Amino acid sequence: MGAQPKRKTSKARRDKRRSHFAVNPPALVECSQCHSPKLPHRVCPTCGTYNGREVVTVEGKKKA
């Protein structure tokens, strides 16, 4: 058998260790051209622009 803990880990100590495990919602910003939500520092999936320039041509508009 392997090593076993000498004492039970208390709920407070266990929960303090897990304090950084929370799931955060994705950070969204508004596109400057079409005002739809997008991830920061990425091309807008709706209109295909980045930093005010059209980078990708979008074939068809996505239905929300």
C-alpha cells in the first residue's frame, strides 16, 4: 500500500484549495461594425471584420 494521510483534510482547507476552480463565463465584447457579441482579439464570425477592416468574407449570414 502507498502512503496514507495522517489526518482528515478539513472542509475549510479543501474548499480553500478549490477556490480557483470556478467556471467563468466567456468574456464577450461588441463588434464595432455589426454590434454582435464576439470574443476579444478575434475576427467577428458574423461580419468577418477585425480592427475595422474586412479580413474574412462571410458567405451567408448566420441565423441566430
